[in-house]
Amino acid sequence: MVKVLGVKIEGNGRIYNCLVEQKISSAELRVKTPIICRQEGVDFFAEIDRTAMDMPERYLRGNYYTFVRLATAEDQKQQADKVLFEKEALHFAAVNAERLEMDMHFLQTHLSAADNKFIFYFEAPERLDFRELVKCLAYRYHMRIELRQVGAREKAKIKGGIGVCGQVACCVRHLEAFPQVTIKMAKEQNLAINSSKSQGSCGRLLCCLQYEQNWYDEASVRLPHLGYTLNTVYGKGVVKSVNLQREIVQIRLDSAKDSDPWQVVSIDEIKDKSYMLAVKEAEKLQKSALAQAQENKSSQPAEREKPKVAPCCCRTDKAQPCCAHKKENNESIYLAGKSYSVVQVYQGNEY
């Protein structure tokens, strides 16, 4: 077992694990206490967000830090000066971007003293040529400058926020990379795509849809799809709606009266489960076969058409190839390491 703290590095909203020696008293490591931690030989200013707890060493993986010491008054002053310096650089970059008539909005700056690098995060509606702005920033701060354009998700991660669940957004708190979330997941979980309940503060689909998708995939195998004809204890009918959470389906009975043709059926009341599973397995195999065929087709190199040789205009024997003929404008030749576009080739007679 190892002792682990939860810390926030230099004001970042995400909580990282920080390894602490067992001999250090937990009374000194209270919440909001500033400390100095280390990763890959570089020291960072951090603030404790979660008190020390014992954790099995096999769970301590990924991006974690090591506790060095408590932060002194000098460390806190340096951190405050660094924050002010980053704010001043953010304002300077925004002013120069406006002077250069560049449509960009700066979100955050990060000064990496170890790498002598200044990183600026911004958003823009389109790709920009910001070379002139980089020259201005490099001339002002005399260090390597990086400008990174971010999207809506990255902006929400930088700014932070509260999700619809009432907790801090997952991208701020613990996500290292954004999961792939598709419209299909929202439809399978019976969520309205344009609703605010299925969208985060970034305006995109919620990342947490990925967390429960494995359960929905397993539940959809046990229950029939819409339009299936089932034999149940109530009779034969067609599936009209499926409730994965309660594992029930609503069918329209063939033998029922027109006044009340609907019947709610649980998974235990379905007779032909084996047939239902066989049909789903066949559909799965068909989809995998189609995907494999498309993959093989895309991996094969495309066959090039042989160029058509124009009939010879300078020889009497037309079976011989032409010595010179016009080529299309989109053709090119490769000569001395460079590619040249062929406009026209001289049509001369044989000497």
C-alpha cells in the first residue's frame, strides 16, 4: 500500500495523484495546503485537493507526481508572479491579434520555464496564418512560442464548468483524452439529440454517454429489435417499443381485439429466445463481413489506367508509336527532383 494525495497542478482544474512517503504526517497535508511536487525531474507548484489515502500500488499508474516538500512563502510569491506574468502575456497577445486584424480569442497561456516555452491557447472560426503574431511574441518574451488552436471541447476543458449531473465536468476532473461519442449512442440510450440533457457545456454530446454504452450493447443482445415477430405466453405479436432499462418490450398482438391490441412482455415471457439470438448473430456476422470487405477493398492499391497512345502523325506506318504528341494539361513529368507540368510537347518530324 502507498499513500496518495489528490493535487491540482498550478491552478489546473484536473486532480492528479501525488505519491507521499508513509513517514510524512497526514496532519500537515490538509486540503488547500500548497506543496511542491515533482515529475520527470521538474518541480511543480500544486495545491492539495484531496487528503492522503492508502491505495494499492497496482492502481497507481499513468500520470502521477511525487511529493517533495511543503511550499514556502517564496514559492507562493513566485507562483503569484508567474500567474500575473501569464495574464499580462494573454492581454498582450490579444491586443496584437486585434492590431493585425486576426479573428481569434485567447483562452489561456502556460509558461514552461523548464523548456523555455510559452504556450498560447486560442479559438477561431477558421484556420489562421499567425506567423506575424508569433514574431511579435517571440520578440517580446525571447523564448519559444507555440500557438494552439482548440475546439469547443478543449475550450470547455480549459474554462471548466458544471455538468447536467451537478458535478464538475469530466474533461476537467479526470479525462486524459476525449472519448469518441456518436449520435448512434444517444439514439440507443433514448436521448433527444438536440436536447440540453444530452449536450455538455461545450455544445457537443456528453462524454459520459460512452461510460454506459457497454451495458446498452449487452442489453440490446438480450432483447429483440423493433419490428421483430415474437412468440410469447400471450400470443404472437410484433415488437413496437423496447425498454432496455426495465428489460421489457411492448408488442402488438395479432389475436388481440382492436380496442386493446398492446401487451407489455418481459424477457422471461418470450418463448423463441434462441431464434431471436440466432437472428442477431447473423446480422452481426453480416455487418462484420461487410466491414472486412470494405477494409480489404480500401487496402488494395488502385489500378492505374494505361495511357492511350495517339496515332502517329509523322510516320506512314501507324503501327509504330508516335514520336511526339500532345499531352493533357494535367499531366506532369519528374525531372531532377522536381515535378513539372506539361502543357504541350513539340510535334516534330523524324530527322
